[in-house]
Amino acid sequence: MFESTLIASRRQKTPRQRLLALPVAVAFHLVALSGFVVAQLVTTPPVSEPILPVAIYISPPPPPMAAKGTPKSDAVTRGPRRLQTAEAPPEVVPETTVEPVKPGEEAPIGDGPGVEGGDPEGREGGIVGGFPFALPVASVTPREEPPIVIGGAVIPPVLLQRIDPTYPETARKARRQGVVILEAIIDTSGNIVDVRVLRDIGLGCGEAALQAIRGWRYQPATLNGRLVSVYLTITVNFQLT
């Protein structure tokens, strides 16, 4: 066997040399890294901008003008086609002979078909669903016109029948005298239909006057020849003799 011994011929570096070697190594790496980055920038192709689509709107040309003197053609509108159906043959109605009615004889009642819901006896001019009897006609009563005040062309009523009031015994003993004033309504028949006391002297004189004049009768008032209802002021004088 051979044994060999490697004897280091290099000298060991001093600390100062080690400190100088570190910056040199760092600078070398920076230069290498910068060169790599520059090479990438040079070799990378530029990115092109995207092309946006452009929409172009073209307005349609105007319609051609109609020539002068040329009549406009009317548009023919076709309606829906009607389906032709076969028409049913007309029904043949048998002829009937009606014998004339002799004087003094009644016309026979026909045996033809009637209307559903009608009167079995039949009524001339009747309708289905109508009343089997004539409806009563409401009597129309002329409405009395409201009373008017006497004056102008109104001719006042004329007293035809008068009843004197009875002098109340209480008023007689108290020697009460005076005039009782009343307002009455005379209708177109000459009757007093309403009366009220406007002025009373008391002790029953007003009530006695009311009872008396309710029996009075008048010739009705007129206006232009027409009977009218009027207001009439009546005075009753109570006086001791």
C-alpha cells in the first residue's frame, strides 16, 4: 500500500483579506442580477392595447316623395274569410184554411200551440209573465196650492155664514172687554182649515173666538178667475152691553 500525504501549498488568508472579499462578492452578485433583469426587459414583447369594437349607426333613407298628380291607391283590407255553410232547406208550413165567421156566430178558439207560461184561456194583447188581471189605476188628486197673502189682483173671500162666539162667564164677571185677533187659512172651498190666535185678551176669550170661527163659511178667493187659498186676518170684538 501506498500512502500519500497532501501538503497544503496555499497560504491561509488573513482577516483583512476576508473582509475585502465579501464586498467584492456582493458587488458581483448585484451586477449579475441586474444583467438578468435587463435581459428580461429587453426580450419581453410589449403588450398591445385591446381593440374596442366601434358601432356605426346609419339612418335609413327618407321615403320617396309621391309624384304630383298620381292618385293614391287605397289599401285593400281583406277581412277574414267566411266559411260557407250549407243552408238548411226552408220548412214547409202546411196551409190552413180559416172559415169566415157568419154574423151572430162566435169565432172558434184555435187549437194551435200556445206560448209557454201563458193563460190557458188566452188573452188578447197579453204578454208572458204579465198579470192575469188589470192593475188598478191610482187616482190622481190635484194638489192644493199653498195659501197666498191677499193683495194685488187677489179678490178676498166673502163671509157667507157667521157664528158669534159665546162670552166667557169669567170674562163677563171680570168685565173683561177687548178685541181678539186671529189668522185663518181659507181654502178653495171656502172652509177655514187652520186658525191661530195672534192677540188674546185672556179669561177664555181667545178660545171662545177659535170655536166660533171654525164654523164660518166663505166664498173662496180668486186670482185671475182661478180659486186660490189665502191667509185671512179675523177680528172678534168682545164688548159688554
